Amino acid sequence: MINPSITIPSNPKYLRLVRAVVATIGQVSDLSDDSVDQVMLAVDEACANVIRHAYNNDFNKEIIVTFNISKDILEVTIDDYGKKAEPDCFNCQPIGEIRTGGYGLHLIKRAFDVIKYDETKKNGNRLRLLRYKNENSNK
Amino acid sequence: MKIVTNSFKSGIIVRLSGDIDLETSPELRTELITYIRKKINPILVDFEAVSYVDSSGIATLVEALKLMRAYNGSLKLIAIPKSVIEIFNFLKLEKVFEIYSDASSCG
């Protein structure tokens, strides 16, 4: 089976393209409208993190977003070839505090049940985001 | 994103339209900082025609809020669509900002 995917330059102006694709994928996956919005925002945030942190705002690199749609799970995989993510990058700061960053991770965790890096990837990062579509999901 | 700014009472109203994301939030930040440096008060930000806000947009507004507090300025957010206010609520920021349904109810 061929999984749908999109490859974009690491330029923020292409994030809207990612959002449009994710919105369609969410509809194809039979997610509710609210869930589609949450997943779209989360994938946008994850790609924005790649641009800022993995590629240090170099807009001429590559981001690959791949979707694996099954009956029970929507999996989104985001590949880059930039700097390795820090091991503590999933540690959230408390919600509700007045600060000028750190909100994106909360929005990613809201949309997906499982968030993890594929540690077997040698060059760059492969972020795997899984959302369960059945009662096992807490979303 | 488009930005249209007009005077409003003793301050200004910044009307936004389109998406506020990693591409466009720097432009919003520049606009707000320009007026904050002049200690304009109040600054109203109108979201009626905004379709999308990501965390960089939220962070831009939080930064503006903090900077305005230094001179007792007031940042008021108005006409935030349901899909966007839901993000403020999730991040527990709905009580951090002054949020109004429209400009006439800002006082």
C-alpha cells in the first residue's frame, strides 16, 4: 500500500500547504471536524519546530510528512535531515503561564496519543505521531 | 495575513485577516512592537477575519501583553472566532487576556 506523503521546503510559507493536506487526510480518516482542526494544528506545530530547531531557520532544507491511515490509527511521520532533537524536547512547561514560547508542544500532545522519535534514524529526525481512532484514544 | 491599523479612541485598532502562523506572525510582531514603543494605549486586535492561529501567533500576543504591562497599557482582543478562542481556552490564556466580542464593548 502506498502511503500519501508531501515533501515541502523548510520555509514557513509552505506550512499552509501542509495544513491543507492534513485537513484532507483528516476528513479521509473520518475524524470529526474538531479532531481535524486539532491534528492540523499539531502537524503544523511539529513542522514549525523542524524549521526552527532542526534546521535553525534554514528555509532551503526538506521536510517530508507521511500519512498512514488504518481503521484504528492515524499515523503521521515527519522526517527531516537537520540537527538531532534534544532528549528532553517533550518536556512541557506548565500550561497557563504567561511566557512567550512552549505552547506548540501542548498542542501536539493534545492531538496525538503517542509522540516519539524513531531512534533508528541516523541522519536527522523521524517524529512519529499516532492518534487512535477508537475507544483506546483519550482524545 | 493582512493587517489594517486605524486609530480608535485614544489608541489603535489592528484588524487582522487570514492565517497567523510561523510565516506571518513576525509581521504582526513588528506591527505591534512599533506601537508599543510609542506607548500607544489601548491596542485593540480584531480577529474577526482571522481563520487560523498557531503557537507563534499566540506567543506574539503574549509578548505584546507583557511589554504593554510595563507602561500599564491595555491589549484587548476582540471578535475571536470559535475555532481560535478554543486554543486560548486550551492553553488557559482566556483569562490572561482581555477578550471582547466587539470593539464597542471594550469600554
